[in-house]
Amino acid sequence: MKEQLNLRPYQVDSVEGLRALIRQGKRNIVLSVPTGGGKTVIASHLIAECHGKPGKRAVFVADRIALIDQTSATLDRYGIPHGIIQGDNPRRAGYERVQVASAQTLAKRGWPEANLIIVDECHTVHATVAARIAGRDTIVIGLTATPMTAGLGKLYDGIVTTITTNQLIAGPLLEDGTRDKPYLVPFRVYAASQPDMTGARAVAGEWTDKDAAERSMPIIGDCVEEYLRHAAGKKFIAFGCNVEHCEEMQRQFQAAGVNCELYTYRTDEDARGALVEEFRKPDSAVRGLISVSALSKGFDVPDVEVIIMARPLKSSLAEHIQILGRGLRIHPGKTECIVLDHSGNCVRFWGAMHAFLEKGVAELDDGTKKKRAAAPEPETKPIKCPNCSCVHVPLPACPSCGHIYKRKQTVEHVPGALREVAGGKDAGPTEQDKREFHAQLAHIAAEKGRKPGWIANKYKEKFGTWPRERDVEPMKPSTAVLKWVKSREIAFAKRAKQS
């Protein structure tokens, strides 16, 4: 039965953003939406609008069979008639005004007529796509979660970004100031070990698969051990350096009693389809898939709760974000994505990763050398818990296990007061910060049935002084505040257990 195609508010904003640029005369536009944000649903809406106009034709282009099948299934769900241009696909139907096409097949057979072209995963630029859309008056919408490809601005002349990953995790902000429900889950990073990449050869800015694999082979045992420690039984996707590395990972997981399968270029298409179908089952006996890069984009199994990064990346932030995104989709009962990083990627890309997750991309790279900007303020460096290997922003205690860190502090004399300065630099909270923190504690207290004294004590624990006001208007707490409260509860429980 045909399903109603309803867009979320931010998806409506995305469509309006595209229309605004088209009215300005732009024809090739990138639509940047985070993984799990519904790019295919937005594309289906655009295709349905095109199909609803007499004689208008649309082509959706993808570079992988799995993505073609996934898009076709979405169009079927919304009752949008279409054909498929891909090898000897049985759904070939050239008479349909909507076609879902393989970029590789289009390169061999040529392009059908189209008034609208939608290019999936457009950060991967195919020569046949670039040749078809350059200089034409056809409307082209490129879809991607990571629009950072060098020179992408030479092909596309505009970008629309209306939502970021962090906003989808927190819940999009609505017009009335409240937040919609979250559309992605938060993630937690553990990094027990990583390969030493000193002296590894690099080609085109990335370490070679061979050198990366040689350095990563010795710590496969850690990948298995940390999975059993932090996420035993949960569905996972692991990313290795090359097929041999993936095969050894599979061998060691299987030896530990964890059933997992390989998904690489050596896996034929029929086997891939059957494997994914089995993996999608909630009660699947297959707990993990292991791949090099075949699963890093467009792969959608929402109940995956664990990402194992065993493939070190030297400079590809986009690939890192794509890999991370495989575990962020929401699913009933799923509360977070556990990232087991045995590559060093999360720490290597820490600042750039969090900047992207918070802000997204507002401008495409046009391939020209930019004037070097002044060096930005250094990002806060992550710390790793010596007890559980959780990687996180600096906190008094580990948000995962409650381990309490020794505090490094100096005391600076200020007329009329003694001010504590962490690390010798004054970066203390403002009065506004304190008021908001107080208000968020009030919200947590109301939800948990805590007494006013709990709020005051937590405030003093955070700032070293009692709050000036007794009653404040509760404010919905941020993820950072929730994690801080949780870390203090864990620390308290740990101290009580030790006493």
C-alpha cells in the first residue's frame, strides 16, 4: 500500500532552500544532510513533484547496486513509478519518466532525457556525471552528508545546509523554541589501542592499505577484546585496511565466538544481497559485518549500535564522518552508538570532526588556493580515561566509568577573591553560564524528583559557591550537562562502593 510522503520541518526547509537558489539562477546545487537525516526521502519528494508535471522526467544516479535497490524500494513505498537502468536489472523500463540509474551503466549506455537529475553521494565525483551536468540547463541536485571534496565547487554552484548532525542528535529546534524529537543517537568513543603509523607510506594524502594493514594487524586482538568488554552481543560494523586485514579480523572474532561476515569487493552481488537481508533481521545470527570501504556510505541498518574503526585515515575527514554515520541512526531501544576506535581517527580528527558535526559545511571548495587565515584558537584536546579508555572532552570524571581525574590547578590572586584557574589559564564560566546551568539542574531535579538541596549541592560542586537564587525557571538540559550529572553520580557510587 502506498505510504504518505511527509517531510520533517527541516526537510521542508531544505526543499525551500533549493528552490531559493534555483530562483537565483543556480542549476547545480548540493544538498547537504547528515547521515540519517533523510536524503532519500527529500529526493523522493523532489522526484514526485517532477513526475507530477506533465512530460517532466527525472533521473536518480547512484554508484552502487545496494544504493540503487535502496532508492527503488523507497520510491515503491511512496508509489512513485520508475524504471531501473543498471546491468540486466529486471525492472528495466525505459518508458517510465523516472529512472534510478547506475553511474557505471550510464557511462556505457548514455543518459536518458531528464529535467531533474539527483546525484546520490555526490562527494564522489564520477566523470560521466560531471560530463553530463556541466554546461547544461538541467536542474541537478547532489546529495551528500560530507560535501568536503576538493574542487566540488567547480561542478556545483551552490549548497544548502539546513540541519547539522548535532542538531539531529539534540532534536531540531522548532519555531516556538522547543525541540523536536531526536533523529540520531549520540556516540561514545573508546580508544584502547591504535597502530603506530610513523614512517608509513602515503599516496594522494592517504596511507597505503598495505602499510596501514601491516601496522594494524598486531592489535586485532584488542578489537575483539574491547568489543566483548563494551558491547558484547550488539550489532557492529568493522572497517579494516584491506581484505587480508578484514579476513584476519573475522577469524579472530569467530574464534572468540562472535559470528561475523565479510563484505568486500570479493563478495559477489548475490551474496551481498543475501548477507544484508540476513543482517537486517532483528534476531540475526550475524552480529557483525567487516568491510574496507564498501559499507562506509549509503548503508542503512538502523539497529547497528557499534562501529569498530580499525582502518587508520591520514587526512580523509569525510571518510571518517561517513564511517561514524553508519551507527548514528535511531532504532527502538537504541540509546547510543559505541565507537571502538583502534585507528586513532577520532583523536586525529577530533577538532575538525566536532566542528563539522556542530556547524556542517556552508561553502563548497572551488579548487582555488585560499589566502591562509589567521591560526584559529587551539581546540580543546580530548582526554582518554586510563581505566576504561573512553575518549571525551575534559571533565572532572570519566562520563563512562566514573574514574576521577587528579586536578591540575593554580590559584590566582584577584582583588577581593581567590580565583581557581585550571591549567594556569582563566577560562571560567560567565554569570550567564552559571544561570543556565542552574536552570538545567532545576529541570533534571523536577524529572528525577530531587529536592532543592540537590540542586544547590550540585551547583556548589560545579562552581565552588552556592547559587545566588533559590528558584529558577527550569531549562531543558544540554547533553553536556546530562553527562556531567551522570559522571558525578557514577563517581559518587564508586566512592560509596570503595568506602
